[in-house]
Amino acid sequence: MGTAADHRRRGTGSARAAPATRPGGGPALDPRLQRLLELQRDAGNTAVVQMLGEDEGTSGPEPGTAPTEEAEDPAVVETARAIFDVGAKSYEAGAYARAYDEFSRSFEMVGRPGIGFSMAQALRRLGGRREEAIALYQAYLDSGETRRAEECRQFIAELSTPASTGDLELDTKAGKAIFEKGAHLYEVRDYAHAYDEFTRSYELTGRPQLLFSRAQALRRLGGRREEAIALYQAYLQKGDGNRTADANAAISELSTPASTGDLETDTATGRAIFNQGATLYERGDFAHAYDEFTRSYELTGRPALLFSRAQSLRRLGGRREEAIALYEAYIAEGDGGRDEESQGFIDELSTPSTE
């Protein structure tokens, strides 16, 4: 297990973001509103208009947006603007998880509803987190903003499960159509959106087989193994029987091996699991690497694995609070080897102080 530190040094997990993208430390945001509108036309036109209002001769927030105390501080707005721009560029590149993180940090600083809309857009495009996206779209509507209200209602309808008609035949037909959409997404390896469609179909029809499909999508997606295990178990409890062997095999694959009580044996097993995670990390499969590092940690309790898990989530994106908590847990363990790096990553992921 002594190879853990070597892996983390080799695996680029400790690489910092380019200085040019750091809040307050990179080049100033291009003031031309049109360029940013083109860059972010899907994810954040409203937020860009709000943030660059002064540069374009507009009056700041959209009508109905109450400026916060932080938003009145030009330095805070400038930092939030720079963070948002990083998110906009990530969004344009298809890195929706990272875009969500940056939009979230920007929103936490200035609380503009348009940035909340951008957060929702990032989650919708990311997939697998439709309830959070719906809540963010709804929050935008509840704020009283109107510029993207029609789009919010459209996306909420798209993400929501259709209401039951009360006619079993009609609901079954609708559920089948949703399932088939999910099956297509699964085949093209878009497991996050496949999970969303399988979930919508299940919520409408309650078919036990869809529990298995949802679990399969999460297993292939990675990073959400506990949810996948719970879905496999729910499927088994339904007594459907068709995929019992497959469900049991998947649960075994995802679960942490039971301790044998022999330290040397458990250490060897934990090392093998870690090495599998390290290989996945090197390939850029951070979600499944996180799963393996977590299984190794649950078996051996080695503090260094907290750092490895945090690195995986940081590289995966979209789960920065969990990553921060893992870095903090690593520091609290007193391992000492990567404390400085951990604190640096905590600072990188955290919302800048407005005090």
C-alpha cells in the first residue's frame, strides 16, 4: 500500500488549475457582452447580462432582483464575475460538472437568480441529478425573475415525471416510451441521462424491472455505488426473479469485502482494490476510481485513502462539498503527508470570503 502516495503524484491529482482561471489572479474578464452571450447562450445569458451590466451601460441586476450586500461591493462582484466566466468556459467545453461548481461558487457570493438558472442548466446537461435541477429552475421562478421563466417551465416539464392519467394502458404506453428513450441513452453510454429516464418511467409505472435498470445505469456511471446497491436490493425485495443472479453479482462487485480479521490479509485485499482504483484514475475514470478508493478505505481505514477519494471527486467535478469534507477529514487524521496540498485544494474549491 506504500504506492498510494506515488500514485497520487503520478496521477495528476495534485495539479492545480491554471493560474489564468483563478479568481482575482488571472486576466480580467472580457467586457464585451456579445462574446460572453455567444459563449454562454445556453447556460447563462441572464447571469452574464447581470454581471456585466455596468460594462454595457445597463443597471446591474435584472428587474426584481434585490441586490445583496455582497453584490454592492465591486470587488465581490468582480471576483464572482471571474469565477462565473471560468464556469461559462467549462460549460462551453462540455465540462458541465465543473461548470456547476464554478456557477455555484459565483452564486454563493452574489446570489443572482440568473446564476441559479446557469446552475440548473449545468445539472440538466450533466444528467443524473434532475431533482436538483428542477429545484433550481423552480427557485428561479420563485425569485420573480421573468427573462428565463418560460425556459424554466419548459425544462421543469421535460425533467418531471408525467402525471398519471389514471388509465393503466395509457400510463404503461407512456412509461414504455420513456424507458425506450433511456435504453437508447444507455446504449450510447450516456448513463446519467439513461438513469433519469429509467427513473421517470419507474415513477410513472412502478415496474420492478426498472429498479434493476436504474441500478445498472448508476453502476456504469460510477461514483454512486451505494445508491446502486440500494436499487439492486430494492429490486430483489420485489421478487421479480428475472435478474436475481445479475443483481446479486452486481451487489457483490460494488460492496466492500468483509474484514477477515487478519490484518495482513485485509491489507493485501485493500491494496489490490486501491491499485484497481489507481488504474481507473490514470485513465480519467474518476467516478469509478472514487468507488474503488472508497472500498479500500472502508476495508483498511488508511488516512491516505481519504486524500485519494477527495482527489477523485475534485477531478470528477460537481461534488465539491464532498471533496472538501474529505480533504478536511484527511487533515484531521494527522497523516501529515499531504496536508498542505489538501488545504490548497480546499481553498480552490471553496467560495472566496466576502468579508
